[in-house]
Amino acid sequence: LKLLVGAHLVPHPDKKDGEDAFYASSRQAALGVADGVGGSKREGVDPGAFSRRLLAHAVTERRPADEAVAKAREAVKDDVLCKKGGSSTLLVATLDDATLSVSNLGDSALIVLRPTPRKRGDVVQLWPRILLRTHDQTHYFNCPYQASASDEAPADADLGACGADTIAAHVRSGDLVIAATDGYWDNVFDSTTLATIAPRLPALWAAAAHQNAFGGLSKRVQRMTD
């Protein structure tokens, strides 16, 4: 399977360069998002700079999602910029053969959508069904689990540890993966996301088919979506 990627960043109007960071690579079949915690400003630290540095540590080299998050949490302890203060949530996903693994620390989220036929009367259309969704990790409202240079980062198996959740799903050609920080998920219902994507599925599948994403079925998919 191939991971075809696209990414877009829309900073809050009051936050010049934004506090979020993203990474997406078809070659490495990996993606990630991080959200710098706004309270870092009180320590004189740019939340966006911290989130970008944390994510960079996670994706420096290709590794499983859970190892990438663990590596980043350790790396920021020796990072000169990160040691000044600040913190960030972190989500990393990797595709290995037909297995998509997701490791999530905090309140960013990822969903896997599987387009399936939906019949209403005599009309049949593709509809994106939720196959997998991460869940928020928060101490209380607006206080997510996060990584920082002062984080002791106990082993995730330790009782009571604020460790990342790692989940996986068996995916197939045509599935859609959407990852974003809480700036998106806190303002857009899942139902709205599905309704927005549904009419665009033919175009998305056609674009993927032109890149041979469906393998031997690519030409058939092209005919279906033309």
C-alpha cells in the first residue's frame, strides 16, 4: 500500500506563525502533528517553535509510531531550545504494509475513514465510514497530556503513567486518514467532516488511481470515477 499525503496549516489570526506543526511523507509512509501549549508563552518560549522541534525529533528517521513518540520525548530533554521551557502534544502515524499504527499523546486526533456504498432510495453513493479514531488524553478540560523537557516520561506500562496511546488498524486501498490538532476537532463535528468529504470521494479516488494507488484495480477505479 501507498500513503498519499497532503497537508495544510491555518494559524489562528492572533498567532503569527501558529502553535501547531505537521509532517507528512509518502516516501516514509509517515505523518505527524503537534500542538504547542499556549501557556509556554509565559515562560518566554514560542509554543510553535517547541512543537516543531518536538515533531522534528519524532520523524528524524523512520521508526514505528510508538518508538517515534518515545524518542521525541527523550530527545527534548537534551534540546537547548526545549530546555528553556514549553510543552506540546504529539501524534505520529506510520504505515507498514497494510497496518496503520498511531501513537497519540494529548488531544490531537486521527481518524481512518473507509468509503463504503450507502443506499438511500434508488441512489447509491460512497460514504466515509469511521473505521478507527483516537481518543483525547486530558487531565481536565483544556489540559492535555503533553511532552516537555522536564517530563520524566515514565514507561507507558507504569501504573498511572501519562503515556501515549498506541492503536492500529488493518487498512486497504481507498481508505482516508485525517490527522489534526484540537484546533480542528474542537470546532468541527465528526459528522460535519464526513459530510464534507463524501461528495469529494470520487475526485479523491480518481486522483489516487492516477498514481496507481489501487494497484491492479487502478484503471477500474478511474473508469468508476470519470
